Amino acid sequence: MLSFVELREKVKLASGERTVKSFKAGKRKDKEVVLAKKGSKFSVYVDGELLDNNYKNEKEAQTAADDMLKLLGI
């Protein structure tokens, strides 16, 4: 049986996407970052909002998420 948190994470993703990596980020570790994959493309979600969905590999998506958080000063 899924917990409420797992169910909520599954609802946030678009159809056909699966979670590759999920972690907390930011200075206070209060932002949730999810890397998802659909086909051969990777997507980045920050606090449930789609950042971008056109990355070639997981490392590129991870770098983009880190850069965005640094840019925002979070």
C-alpha cells in the first residue's frame, strides 16, 4: 500500500514519467527536487513545478537543477 507522500509524488508527474531520483535541496533543505524520465528524455521538477523536460541524461538534469537553485539563491 502506498503512503500519502508516495501517492502525492506519483500524481505530480506527467503521464508515462517515472521518478529516477528525488532529493531535498536548498540551504534549509526545504525544496524537493525530482528527476523524472520519459522515454529517452529527462525532466526536472522543483517543488512540484516543471523546470524543464528536455535533458539528454541524468547528469545534465542534475546539473541544471543545481544551477537553478544557485541562481535563485535558495
